[in-house]
Amino acid sequence: MNMKLEDILSQYVNQISEPRKIGRYWASDLYAIKYGYLTPQNFLTQKIIQDKGVRMIITGEAMEEKLQKIFDFIKADAEYQTKYELEIAKDITLVVKPDFEFKDFVIETKFPFTEVGDTIPEKWLYQCEAEYQATKKPVYVGVFTIPFNIKFLAYTPSPKRWEEIQTILKTFDKKLRELKP
């Protein structure tokens, strides 16, 4: 085989699916925006994911896909990655895609490579709040473990966090537009 497995995996993960656009922000990026990992200066630049990160993403996707197949097999009334667009302000949209949406609740799956306790890590709270605001349904983080299992952690909605998200996005968007002519 001419191409190394590393190259194939990297190409798969780093393919450009949907480029970022000014005014459209993903719920999965909220924490990165809040803590400055994603800045107005690097927002439109595609970050190339390397080595271990590539494998971690593929593993998480595989676990999520298997759960989807299990839900399909038992004919669970679940929709996979429904898409919501929340208008935060004029020309500012928050795109929210819960992994699994049932009639009465939502599951956002995660496969961390470190142990998660009995509380949702802060890095996931902002995405959970966005999913709650989009669906108005209870949100659970489904933490995958090996061998295949899922630990469910309930998210408690926070009006204060929702206000913070809106402020973060408005501030970020303003700074981003100031950089672009």
C-alpha cells in the first residue's frame, strides 16, 4: 500500500466538512471561544488535527455510530444529530446538533480518554446549555467507556450560563467583524 495508515486517518479527520462562517457559531465551540482557544484571529483557519487527536476523534465517532446502530436495531424513537439554529442577535446564529434526540430527552455523547467523575466537566457545560435551549428537553451527557458502556450524567439548565453564552457570542462576533474589512 502506497499510503500509510497514519496519512489515511489524518486525511479522513482533517477533511473540510463545513467551513466556519462569520455570524454562524457551533455549540461545540462555545468553551473554546470562552477560554480563548478559538479566537477571532484563528476562527476562519482550519486547525489540522495530528496523531493522537486523529485517533481519539475516530474512536469517539465509532462509539457514537455503534450506539446509533443499536438504537436503530431496537427501533428507538431517536433522531440522530438534529440541527437547530438559534438566533442570538441580528446576524448571529448558534448552530446546535444534539447527538441523539428522543421525544422526552437529549443525549450528547462523549468519549474522553481520561476518567470522568459524577459531574459534567466544565468544557461540556456550554454545549449542554445550548442543546437545552434548542430543544427545551432534559440533556444528558452519555460518557462512553470501554468495554462498551455509557455513563449518563444529567445536565442542570442554567439561565445564567445561557446569558453568558449570548454575551460571549456577541462579543466574539463583534471582534471578528472588526478584523474583517
